[in-house]
Amino acid sequence: MSTDMAAQSRQDLTAPPARDEAVLCPEVSVVVPTWRRPELLDRCLQALVRQTLAPQRYEIIVCDDGPDDATRALVERIAGAHRARALLIRYLPITATQGPAGARNAGWRHARAAIIAFTDDDTIPDPRWLEVGLAAMAGDACAASGAIVVPLPERPTDYEADASGLERAEFATANAFVKRSALSAVNGFDERFTSAWREDSDLQFSLLSAGGDVVKAPEAIVVHPVRPARWGVSLSQQRKSAFEALLYRKHPALYRERIAGTAPLAYYATAGAAFIAIVGAAARAPWAAGVGALVWLGLTSRFFALRMRARSRAWTHIVEMAATSALIPFLSIYWRLRGAIRYRTWFL
């Protein structure tokens, strides 16, 4: 990108709203995507309506990716209860897309404010969340990333510990503020990210590539309790690996700089050892089969031990970790390669 183009992109990303819009519109629009979780959404909305920011300075848009009657009724009830305070809460049914990226796009495009605050239906925003987030956006930044707190027990399960990775995320839409002009400049979220995975990194990388400044807002806090998960949930989560390829195809340099270190090289070694063991057995080569099996067992045992470090010692969790540790390397590789083929990029 040339210097002039980068300067123009940066100007687009940070452009202030028109004077008339600033007078007539709220300062910030909160976009909350949801999908058939009215109990969690209720908890989130109860935190949002208790913000220290004056009610007329913000609006809340619930983007129902269901949509369903229970969610609509909940939003309408809460909206009615706070209408007298001049707090606008809107229900937006989403039928044309699927996934949180599409729901968020619909939300910010229907929003009235120049700044969009994104959070999820299972978070609990701090009372000062909007106030602090707006302060972080007062300068030339096109976006700000707030802090996410994930409460954990003393010995969490593997799933709970994995979810706590949100606390270390550079940019996550569970807690992010973005100027509407910046979203328009990069065309919002890429709706090919149909799961809640890497769509936020894609937006961050798009903003950075366009010359935008993404800042931290550590005092803008949301709490993100970990939801209960079914047995073996880590196996289905491997499907998300396909979106790694899409992110890599779009932003190869930024992916290598900020994410490539997480490539599961041990997974490839584990799968390779298993392949040698199977081929050796089929070829009646006991030495090759034995070596391959021992290496596979050693790598799988190491993976299991790493996942169990400081984790729950419940026997059901131990059994789950043993079973899923044997399967995850193969599933992860399968979905990564499937993503590489689907998005036509050389990605391992």
C-alpha cells in the first residue's frame, strides 16, 4: 500500500461523524449477537442497562441469529421497562446470514452511533464498561480492545482453561469498540467465518492493514463466565481449525507474525507416528510398527499430561482427557487441511 493510500485509509478509519449525526444520535451503540440463550442474554442485558453512562448516550441492539419468540419477548420486556429512561433497546431478527460475524454486521449497520461496542450474550459488562470504552476511543484510534475476565475454579477443566484464553486475546469481539467509519472502510466482518473463531482477528488485521490504530482499554472490563459444556466438547471444537486457513489466506504476514507460533507441530508428529505404525503392521514389519506405536503413545501421553496439568482430577474429566487426547491431533489436522483446500491456500 502506498503512503498516500495508507494515509487516506487511516483518515477513513478515524473520520468523525457528521455534526447533525453527533447531535441526533447516541454516542455508542452496543451490538449483542445471540442464539437461543435467553437466560444468558437476560443476565447480559441486566448489566448493560445498569451502565454508568447516561441512558440517552447509548443504545442496545440485540441481533437474534435464531430468531425465536423467547428471545424477542425478553428483549421487548426489558426495552419496555427502560423506555422511560430514554434507553433504546432494539430487537433485530437475523434471517439472511448465519453465525456471529453476520449477526454483528447486521447490528452495526442498523446502529445509529458513530462508535460500536461489541460484546457477547454470555458476558457481564462492568458498570463502567461503556464509559471507559468511550474514553479510550476519544483520540485517533479506530478501535479499542477491552479486558476480559474469565473466572475459573482452583482446578479448572480443560475446557474451562481453554476458554480462559480470552483473557490473553489481543482483540476479541466479546469486548471491543470500533468506529463505524472503520467498519465501513473494511466492510465489517467477513461472514465466511460462520463460527465464533478468528472473525475477530480478521477484523483486527483488516483494520491494521488499512492503517488503523487499535489500542488497549484495560479498564473497560467484561466478565465472561464459562458455560457448562458437554462431554468431549474439545472434539467438535476442532472444526474451527478450518478458519485458520481462511485467516492465513487473507493476512499471511500478520498471521505469521502473531499466530503462526500456535501451529500444532506435535499433532503432525503424532499422526505421522500412527501412520508409520499402521503401515508397518500392514507390511508385516514389526520393528517399524513397534517404533511408530511407541512414538505415538509417547506423544499422546505427553499431550494428555500437558492438558491435565493443574486441571480437575474428577474421574470423568480424566477419562475425557485420555480419550480426546488420542483423537484431537487427527481431527485438528483434518480440519486444517480441509480449510486449506476450501480456501485454496497452502496452509498446514
